[in-house]
Amino acid sequence: MINTKRVPMASFTLFFLSITIILHVFVAATPSSSSASEQLSSSTLPTRFLDFAKKPETFDWMVNIRRKIHEYPELQYEEFKTSEVITEELDKLGISYKHPVAETGVIGYIGTRKPPFVALRADIDALPMQSKVPGKMHACGHDAHTAMVLGAAKILKQHEKEIQGTVVLVFQPAEEGGAGAKRIIEAGALENVSAIFGLHVMPNYRVGEVASRSGAIMAASGRFQATISGKGGHAAIPQHSIDPILAAANVIVSLQHLVSRESDPLDSQVVTVAKFQGGDAFNVIPDSVTIGGTFRTFSKESFKQLKQRIEQVIVGQAAVQRCNATVDFFQEKKPFYPAVINDGGLHKHFQNVAGSLLGTNKVMEMPPVMAAEDFAFYQEVIPGYFFFLGMQNDSSERLPLIHSPYFTVNEDALPYGASLHASLAATYLLKHHHDVTIVEGKNHDEL
């Protein structure tokens, strides 16, 4: 027999309330479709981007661009043909840009043209070295850097609908001593940008490997030149002369004591005299000698102290030998480069993205190096991250180091650099687009 006993109203209400609470908890614990989609995109983008970069048509396209730029190396603020190649390729890709910026630079834009903004940087200038083009050579891999950021642009344009913000492409002139990054900042090109990424090819690591670290990774750099003046005369009767060569020799030895005797052994510093010019004959003491060099530190305090002591030692030691000395640090023409200091939060982001793309065993922690990079200027105004991309192949023959007349680029590294650039930018925007508060009617954050 069916029990027709009525359920009390209070019991029914309690049952309905319990079901409602359970459903509410279940819905709250279940990720929304947009959130799940975002997580999926963030985890799969790097491998999708690498697959795209390795396609023969994409790889060959990047190789052709690099070789075209390599054939016509241009020095700082003279990169007219290089910027022409860049703008032509951006036009073909349908990417808007500003040109010229900082004389010969190009700034491109991909995405919504609204916040958040993240930047990718490529330096585009060559070195003053001999090659098939007299006095000019791409011996530092900037041709490859440019090709890889263009490669990243091609990838990102293909996936533009997935970009949750704007990627700013920075094709920067004059990295090699011209402080082009400083000029880019002064031009306002990075206004509203919240992070910037850059890389450098490195023969020390294998293709498919990357290396970097959190904090200081490259040193601050300055240059100096001193003219030490004495009194010239015949080498056989030095008593009638005031010998600036002897004075310069004492200066050089004394400068080495600044690091070995005055600096903290745990505070890395370098003073190198790499230029010595004086005299044209074996039997004539010259009137003057010119010496020049570079000094490097990681801290601003050490840099300031070292600069001060370099001038004191040069002037003081010259006076001991009865000579006069003047010292020029070229600050107006050649600004000092700050230290490259990687942001800790971006370091974690880099490790996650690079680990997903290459495998965690391919992401190396490297010690700081005393080389310098004007990427540091960006990091003084916004969080930035700089890393090194491996180029060594499986052969036993080591590739020549950068700034060598024998330097060459292993083009097999291009897809890795392009996809890393694209992945770092796209996943950064996916991660941070929820942080942007857009006030209705306020468009001041748009490009």
C-alpha cells in the first residue's frame, strides 16, 4: 500500500534549503567556462606557438629576414635600411606601427590596443667591425634578434583573437654604446607598458636551452679616456723630457689596485685599460699619451665610487711623474649603462613559460656576467626580464663568441626565440588582463 502520509511543511522547507546549498557550493567550486578556457590557453599556447614557428614556411621566412638584415649591417642611429625591412614586413602582416621613433626605431602593436600592455624588444644595430661591408658587421646577433621578434609578431598576429591586451613590438636602434633604449623611453614609446622582455643569442648554450636568473644578471658599464701630457724630446736624453709614456704605465698599474686592493672581493668590479696611444717613432718621447678603457660594477654605489677613484688615480699618478692629465667619461655623448636587474615576478613567469615550452631541464640558472646591455634602461622605469638563448649545435666544434669577426648565428635557434617571445607576452596578458580596471568613458590608457 502506498503511504499517503503528508510530509510536514517544515521538513520540506529544510530539504529544499539543503539542496539549494549543495548546488550553490557545487557551482562555486566549478570553474567558469571562461576561466577554464583561459587556463587551457595559457598552458597550451607555448607548444602551439613553437609548432607554428617550426613550420618550414615560418622558419624560412625568419631565415630570409635575418640574412637580408645581415647583408646590410648599419651602425647606431643609421639603421635606415634595417627599419625599412622591418616596416615592410609589418605592413605585409597587417600590423600597425610608429616610425621613426628615436631616429630609426620602429614600434609595432598587436592586440586590442587597450590595457594591459606588454613589450618585446629587439636591438637592430650592427658593430663597427670589418666584414664584407667595410667597418660594419652584425657580430652580436642583432639581426637574429630582429628576425625573432618579427617571428613572434607573425605568431601573435595569427592568434590575435586570443590576445587579452596589447603586445608592443620595440625595434630599438643603437644598443651598441648609443643608449638607444634610453631614447625609446624618452620618446614615450613605453607609456602604459607594464612589463618588457628581451633576449640575446648565446653560443655557450645549446639550441633549445635558455639561461637567466632573478636579480642582477649583467653589469653597469662606463667608459673613460685620459690624455696624459708631458714634454717630448729625444729618447737618448730623457732628462730633458717629461715622459708621458712612463706616467701612463704607472697609471695603468695603479688602476688595477682599485679592484684588487680597494673593493670588496664579494662585490664584483672590473677596470680594464684597453686603449694606449702615444708616439710614432722608436727614438722620440711624445708630448702626450692617450689611454682609455671601461669599468663595470653591479651596484650604483660601487659604480659611483669607482668612477671617482679612476679620475683621482689618473690625475694623481700623472702628477707624480710631473705630467698633467685630463679625464673624459663621455657621459653626454655615451650615457653610462645601468646594471641589468631581472624582476623576481617575471623570473617566475619566465621559468613557467620556458619550462612548458622547452622542458624544465632546458631552463638554466646562470651566474651574473660583467657584460653590459642597455636593456637596463627599460628596467629602471618598468619591470623587465632579459634572458639568453642557446645556439650551440650538437657538433663538437664550438661557435665563436659574440663580438668576434668569426661570429655566426645558428639559425636553428630562431623558432625557439620567436615562440618564447610570443609565449611570454601572450601568457603575461592572459594572467594580468583581469587586473585592469577600465572606467567607462576613460580612454586615456588606449594607444
